[in-house]
Amino acid sequence: INWLRQEPYVRAWSQAYRDDGLVVIGVHTPEFSFEHDIDLVSQAIKERTIDYPVAIDNDFEVWSAFTNHYWPALYFVDADGMIRDQHFGEGRYEESELVIQRLLGVEREPACVEGLGVEAAADWDHLYTPETYLGYARGEHFASANGTASGERRPYELPERLRFNHWALGGEWTIRPEYVVLDQADGSIAYRFHARDAHLVLSRGAPEPIRFRVLLDGEAPGASHGVDVDEDGNGLLQDARMYQLVREHDEVRQRTLEITFLEPGAEAYAFTFG
């Protein structure tokens, strides 16, 4: 399910307005190759207790029919099948709920929503770092001194200091179109960012779970650890999904995140921030 921060609101609307005639249908169109796996989608639906139907759009047929270009996207359709409103990207949740109320002819206090972990709404006032893809097809702001070698295994080095909103690799990696994959144990990815939350979309090309360690400005994250990391910075890559590495505990400011994988096979797709 690749609309994580939007989904708690959709789930709440589905439950709050079901008796008023609201019908919610989710459409899962995969952004990354591993998201074609229906078992992974089913697992995510179960974990998030999603109680409305979710269509699998692996061939992008629904996506194309709506001429859609965004993850996530909301479409509001009336009883006659006419699209009455739409919204692309995160946010605008209260306005979207008012659209639902207007179409249903009801008026009430907005539904109570609390997103937890990776589902928590972004801290927009302090979010200065954009989503960043790591594969060479869409990657940018790569800062390892020896540059990229697309599709070839090679050693990379982390710079002594990263520029703001830049990232780098350390160790033996192969940069593929969609992701970077670690070829030798103890390889790292570093990113200089400014946001409350830092997430990384990961999967594994190894038979066993992969241990990793996260540092913030060279130290264990402590109280600023994400839900997938403990206070000492330890985490485990098991499932293909988005991992929350950092949830800033104090003042949101520029930080340098470094994640080191202790075994080979880690596949990293994109950083997202909140």
C-alpha cells in the first residue's frame, strides 16, 4: 500500500460515512517493482486493518484511465459517476472530508484521525528535504567523489561532509535503474536532511534478514530513533516496505543520517521525509 500517510484518513472516512452512503475503493498502482507482489499488498492491508476493497493495478490500467501521475491521488465521484473533485499528493485532509460531506448531504465534526509511525502526517512547517530516488533512472544529488557507475559493481566512499539535501554511498554497491544494491557487507548510505522524520524504502535480495545500524550526526539516535530502529540505532531489514529510521525528538534541524548494512543484499529505493 503506497499511500501510507493518506490511508489513516481514508480509513476513518470509510468508517465514519459508511452509513451515509460513502463507498471507498482503494487502487494500488505499484511505484517500485516489489510492489507488484500481491502477497505484500495483502500483508499491508491486514496490518493496517483496511476494511474497504483494494484493486490491484499492476498493469497501470486504472492509472492510465484516470490519466493519473501521482502517488497518492484522491478522486471524489458522485452517484452519477461524475468526478466532482480530486486532490494529488498528501495534505488537504479536512477540505477533502468537507467534499465528502457536501456530496453526501451531511454536516458534522471531522473524523478523528491519528496516524502513527510511518502513517503520521508530515511536519510541513519544518520539512525542507524532498523525496529522493537512489536508482540511476531518477536519482539526483549524489555526492560520492568518484561519481556513479550505472549497473556496475564498484567501491564508493562517503565524503567527510555532505552538502544539504545530498546523499552518498560507502562500500561496494551496484547502482541499478530503480535502486542501489549492496554487494559486500558493511556498506553505508548517508544523507544530509532537514525534516522531523526520515524514511527509506528497502527490500532485500538475500535469503535471510539483514541487520542494519543507523547513526545521526555520527552517534546513536537515542530518543530520535524511528519506529524501525531502537535507541542504539539497530534495525532489521525483513520485508520489502518503507522503514522509519528517524523521528526527531527535539528541535528539527539539519542532521546527517548514516545507515550501514551489516550483510550484503540490501536494496534501497528512495528516501522520503515527513
